Amino acid sequence: MRGFASSASRAAAASAKPFKPLISSAFLQIQENPLHSLRFYLWVFNTDPVYARDQSVKTVLRNALFRKGPLLLSMELLKEIRDSGYRISDELMCVLIGSWGRLGLAKYCNDVFAQICFLGMKPSLIVLVL
């Protein structure tokens, strides 16, 4: 799938030494395109979920999406994520909703949260509380 690592690349990365939060944070900060930041975060999350759940990494991603965003959930993006074998986690949804809120997109946050079950997620306070 264009934009995401191949299965062989993911397998090689999984056997390699995992990213440290500082390296992941630095990479997220230098991305000009918020979509690239999202793709990298999803890759890290699937390679080593411990680092992707690190609060500093999530904060850097939220700030990057705020500065370079907004990154809206389109049907094409959702299809690309699903086709790559990745998924949108509760942690990622919190980051996305947080960045949209900071950008003044409260109505969009509400619309996404109202349709969260279509993303294969259950509405929860974890996602609602930013």
C-alpha cells in the first residue's frame, strides 16, 4: 500500500531494535505533512505499542497535527489505514480529537465522536476525555 511499509519491511522492523520515544518524537516534529506524521505513528504503534503509547510521543504528535493540520478523517485515509493492516486506536483517536479541538473544530470532533462506532470503536470516556 502506498505510504505504508510493506509486510517485509514491517517484519524486519519488528525484529530490529525498537524506537525510543525521543527518536520517535524527533521524527514526528520534523514532518511537514501531517499525514506523514500519522503514518509514522501508526507504524511505530504496530511495531512497538509501548513507545506509541508514551505520553511524550502522543503530545508531540498532537502538537504536530495542530501546527501542520488539520488532518481530517476521509474515506480514502480510513481505507488506506485499513488496507495497510493498521487500525485507529483509542490513543490515536484521543490525539486526533485533541488536535481538532485546539484548531477550533469542535463541531467536527462531535461529528466524529457521534460516528465512532463506524470506525470499529466503542464510544468511551477515554476518547471523550482529552
